[in-house]
Amino acid sequence: MMSKDTSHFMDWWREARFGLFIHWGLYAIPAGVWRGTLYPWIGEWIMKHARIPVKDYEQLATQFYPVKFDAESWVSLAKRAGMKYITITSKHHDGFALYKSRVSPYNIVDATPYKRDPIKELAEECSRQGIKLCFYYSQSQDWHHPNGIGNDWDFKPDEEKDFQEYLDNKVKPQLKELLTQYGPIGMIWFDTPKSITKEQSLELKAYVKSIQSDCLVSGRIGNGVGDYASLGDNQHPAGPVHGDFETPCTLNDTWGYKSCDDNWKTVEELIDLLVNCVSKGVNYLLNVGPTAEGIIPAESIERLEAVGQWLKVNGEAVYATGATPYPGEHGDVRISQKGNTLYLMFKKWPGERFTLFGLKNRVLNARFLADARIFVEYTQSVLSTDNNLARLDLLLPEESPDSLVTVLALDLDSVPSVDMRILQQADYSIRLPAHQAGIGENPSGVTECLPIGIMSNWNDPRTALDWSFEVHTPGRFRVALELQMHRKRPELYGTFPVTVQIGEASVKGEAGSINISRDESGDPFHTARAELGEIDITQTGTISAAMRLGKAIQNGADGMPFASIVLEPK
Ligand code: JFZ
């Protein structure tokens, strides 16, 4: 894991929080359809999915003429959306360079009738409008190069390729061009580190830094040597993360333009995803796939502009903020912090009364970012009868002051300091997350919680997970499990029989691939929910909980992808 204090070169990226991803290349011409057949899955992979010979795919270059491309409008869209950096595909897996390259004639200036260098135009525009430019570069997969990874229909199987030859003769020389032709570059976004050794990842990183020492390298350079880590595509962490993370996300399902993909996320969903990332200290890199003409789809523009409108009002809670100081989540409220201020971001308006537990600071002022004139009354107290539980009671307007997520800023007397125990929330719910679990007897020593809050290699019935938590209002509770799973890969998971013990009571049930959502809309990675039953909590104060597996798990993956136990009042 990277440590937070390595140096300052990460500062701009940590403060940015929100960036624009652009996937643009020859694949925008077929846009998902090759010789009359519509190929499912992501558009930029069509060469591989349709096993298109290099000779045929190359012909696309002769048709690439993006008359509507306009660097000024792309960059100003990113600015209007409130994004602080742009990462564009300088070369994707298809091997085609979107810039003038002397290393390979397979580039937009030499191989297309267009003959202009859009990367140069974007670089000039980014510097004019003051936004960081970063380059996606596919360092492993290159379906156009005989020694690049991934093309086994024109070339030898990957195992027989001379990968180092490709690194030496294409990757490094092209990185040199990208890092010397376009001014200062924020980062090289490497991807899909297949067949790359640790030595080779380190060699590439050192090479980038030898040309531009402040240029970051993405986690997908491989072998854990990136300046920060990438989550899976469209994956959102289950808890606050430790270290630097970014999640690359789509507006619909594809990255490269696909004419028939209209599984667009709503503005509400997008703001919620952004706010979720912010509350967990993760950067949100959101993609557009321009058409072959060079147009960013209107559906994308509308959505990004709406997010930008929200950010104009609420950016204070987003830029240069840190993750919630609390060890866990707060129901429908997301939290971020900056200096002495704590930001409560309400995705669901609680109505007139809201109680925040566990804040130890004195609140000096409470203000809405949407309307600073609204007066918010509050009282603070400490309940010694409930194990010194601090509470802040807020009297809010009945209607939410902002139409989407409303942000309430709490200015405190010092840097936020919170109760690190697991606390029952104002809505009486209790969350027992993986990252706060004690891991009991761990005979094989492999069970651990990943930095993104998901239990890994939990497959041994001898290994119990345990917690203790504070209850202020006893009662009857529904018990559910949240697992993070990939919709498209149910075979990875299987079924997990579990027993959950809460105080004296216990429930038994099963969770696993049966809980994967059948809903095809939304992202492949999602939080699936398994209802286990109901239990009674009969007293206030400290309660202990434990969860055990009913049998040893032998699935191909890493055991049960457990994120959280959720107790909700009946
Ligand atoms: C990769 C690319 O193959 C894809 O075309 C696109 O550029 C995307 C941003 O990145 O795809 C991946 C890489 C990693 C995961 C999933 C898809 N992952 O870790 O889950």
C-alpha cells in the first residue's frame, strides 16, 4: 500500500476527486457492429471479440475523419462538469495511436485522411483552460503488434511472444513521444497488466519518471507498483479506504462509443456514486465515448452538465476533502471532511430531525451549501447512561434545501474527532462491516479484509468474524448480509451457509450467487443482499456479534465477498 506522506506530487490528484475519461479510437466507427453482427459487451473490444484480422481492422483508419472534433468544446465540457483532469486513450488495445507517432505509422496523422493530431489540440486547450491532461496507454495488450499481448488470431500465442521486444520497440518509444511532445502530463493510465513481470512494471515506471518526474502512473501498470490503486471497472468500495484509489466508471455500459447502448445512469445515480466515492476517499473517473465524427453523445453531455451544476453549489464538500472520519457508513448520509469542517451529504432527506452520533467536537456553526441563510438549530449532549455516547441533534427544514443530494456543513472547534466504536444510528440501524471485524482463529492465515472493505479468502468455518457495538434503542431487527459481487460472473461465488450471533440470539441462512441481482441495468459490480431472518436485542449498551461459516468453502475465487451485516429495526 502507498503511504500518504510519500511526497507532494500526488497532491493535485488527491484534491481533484473527479476526472473525465475519454475512450476514443477507430472502434468508434463500427460502434459495436461488425459486418452486420452486433457484438455484446464493450465497444472498444470489437477487434478481439469479432477476431478481426489486423489487415481488415486497419482499413478503419482510411475512414476515420472526425469532422466535428473540437478540442475546445470537449475541454470546456469537462470544466462545466466540475472535473479536474482528463484521461484520454492515446493508444488502446487495438494498437492505434490517436496522436502523431514516429514509432509506428499506425496513427491518426499518418494513417487517416484526417491528418490532424487531436492530442496536440487537446493539450493546448487543457493548458489554456487550466485542466490536467493524462494519457491512457495500453502497455500489455496490443492487438496490432506481433509481440503485444492479446492477438492470437494473427500472431503467435502470448506465451511464445517476445514481450520485451514490444516494450522496447513500441511502448517505451511511444511513451517518450507522449511525454515530450505535449507539455507536462498528469499521469500515464496503464491498463490490464497481462504478462508483465514486476521488473517490467518497475522498468516502465522508472522510464516515465525519468522523462517527467512528477507524472503519476496508474495502479494498472501491474504488480502493485503504481502510485495509486485502481478499483475494478465500475466497482465501488464497501467502506472508507486506506491509501489512494480511483474507480473508473461508465455513464452507460461501454467505454468506446456503441450506437445501441442506452443503459444510461440517471443524474441522481451519478451524483450518488460521486458522493459515495468522495465519502470513502476515492477518485471518480467518469467516461465518455465520442462518436467517429468526434461528437460526445448528447446523453453524456446532459448528465455531466447536471453533475457540474450540483458541484457548483456543493463542490466545497468534494474537492480537496478526505474520507469520513468515522470507521463506517451512516445509512443514507455520506460524510467527508476538510480542515475543521465535516460535510453531511444527505441522499435521502431525513425530515425535520436528524441525530448524528459519536461526534466529539463542539459544533460552531451549521450551514447548508445550497443556502447559507437557512438557520439550523442544534444541541449537543453526551449520554453517560449509554457508555458516553455523544449526540448532535439537528433541527432541519422539513423540505430538503437542495433538489438532489443536500449538503450540510458543520464547522467545528477543531479537526473532526469521532467515536471509533460501532454505533447504532439515528434511524436505529446498525452496520457491522468487514473492515471493522475482528478475525478470530485464522488457521491458514489467509483471511483478511481488502483495503476496499471486502473480506477476502474467508472460507474456513473455524475462522469467525466478530464485532462489538453500542445500542441506544433495543428492539427487534431484520438481519441481512451485503456481499459485493460481479453480475456477469456468478460462477465465482457459489453458496455460503452462515450463522450470525447477536448477543444471545442467532440466525442461520445462506448467501451467495443466488443473491446476485438479475436486474441488467446498472453496473456489473454491485452490492447484493441476503436476508437471514430476525433477532431481538433486549438491552442497551455494548453487544457482541459473530458470524461463522457452516462449512468449508471451496470456490475458485476468494471465499465469500462479504461487505457488511446490516441490522434494521422491524
Ligand atoms: C479495461 C479495458 O480492457 C477496457 O477496454 C477499458 O479501457 C477499461 C477502462 O479497462 O478493462 C478492465 C480492466 C480491469 C477490470 C475490468 C475491466 N477489472 O479489474 O475489473
